Amino acid sequence: MTVIHKFKPHKYHVSPNKEARTVDGWLFDSLKEARYYCELKIRVKAGEVLFFLRQVPFHLPGHEIYRLDFLEIWTNGEIRFIDVKGYRTKDYRRKKKGVEREYGVEIEEK
């Protein structure tokens, strides 16, 4: 008898294939985020971006932490705060506004 497992799709449509979301040993929350990471590596090699950081924590009142997907330092001196989103939850929107207010930064969504 063959048992067929039906997997319930993730509520935010995240690929269940972890191998597809893993690049350089990092497991990303989505394929979109993994692709953006690959694009950033190309920009570093091209000399457009000096370096970037992943999962940068921002501390908010009430002991909450917002983790930014990418903090990019560009060769022209620009600093960009990037969050790669496919689905914007209510909690995400609230924390994003809190970080922008508390830290005086603008978070770009990709």
C-alpha cells in the first residue's frame, strides 16, 4: 500500500524546499530573499556595494526585536535598509513603523 502525504501549503506561500532557499549555507525565509542575496553578492563583486549585513536586529520598546533582512553599504556612501517581503503581516507593518520612528531610517521593501 502506498501512502501519499499531502503537505499543507505554508500560509505565506514559502517554498517547502529548503534546499532551494539555501545559499552559501544560509537558509532564507523565501526564494525571493535568497535571490536578492545573490544579487547583492554580484553588486559587491561589481564594486557597487562595499558590503552588506544580514538579519540586523533593531531593539524596540517593550523588549521587541525587529530583524532587518539586509543593511547595505554602497560605494557612493549610501546606506540602505532593505526588507524583502512577499507578504506584509500586521505585526511586520507595526514593527517597521516603530523602527523608522525610533531610529530615523527608511526601510525599503523589495
